[in-house]
Amino acid sequence: MTRDRGCRDILCAAIFLAFLAGMGYCTYHAFETGNISKLTAPMDGQHHFCGFGEGKQWPKLYLANLATADALAIMRSGVCVKECPKKKGIQLKCNTKGNHSYGKKCPKSTVATRDWYDFCLPTKKAIKNSKGFKKGVAALQNAVKNSSAGAALLDMWKAS
């Protein structure tokens, strides 16, 4: 049995092509007028973008309080820094503008970190050597894992 094949739903094909054209225009407009790097820029505990505006000199995010099991408190402790501290106890150079919980003085690093896409993440050795950080990192991992995009980011971090 043979049948004649052909396009039976021209209206749906036209709508689909119009949708693709609209998405193409939106993408073009976003690249021309927007700032694509702001999508991945970290934000400190006071909701300032690290590396933009007044915080242009401080492009990296350091989480100062990883010893708590409260993921929100961990994120609120974030400060924008010039570079990630390689050792524990280093006086950080951070953005003192705004009302972060440290006032006008930046905190000292509480853990050795490494730079990962402008986020200062604790080294695996530092996490293993600290019981308090294990709770905090576990709380952050659970919060990230339960978000839709977070699971993919967590996989990349574990692989690095």
C-alpha cells in the first residue's frame, strides 16, 4: 500500500518558523545591547555584582562563612575580592563599599581556596581538614543539587 506523502500542516510549520525567527531576533538583540558576562558574574551578600560598577576592581566572590549548615547564611557572607586566597589567615582585599556584615574592614580568609570561574571555592584538602566546612559545603551542595541548573554545576565542580 503506498500513500502520497506531503506537508499536511502548513499553518503549524509557518508558526514554528515565525517562532524561530523571533528567537533569532531576541538572541541578536541581547548580544548587541546586553552584557552577557553579567549573567555569570557572582553576587556578594549585599547583591552587588562582583566585577561590575563600583565593584569593578573585585571580580571574584569569596564565601567567608562556610562553617554553618545554613546555605542562605553562607551566601550572605560573600564578599567580592581581588583574588582568591591561597592560604588560610590572609587579610582579604575586598569591596568595602556597601553594608556587608564586615563593615569597612575585610575579613581574613578562613580557608585556602582556588579560583573557579570567579568563585573562590575551598580546595578539597581544606574541606577534608575541617569538620565545620564539611557541614557548610554539604549544605551548599544540597541547595545547589536541588535546583535545576545546580546539579550540572555541581558535577563540573566535582570533576575539576
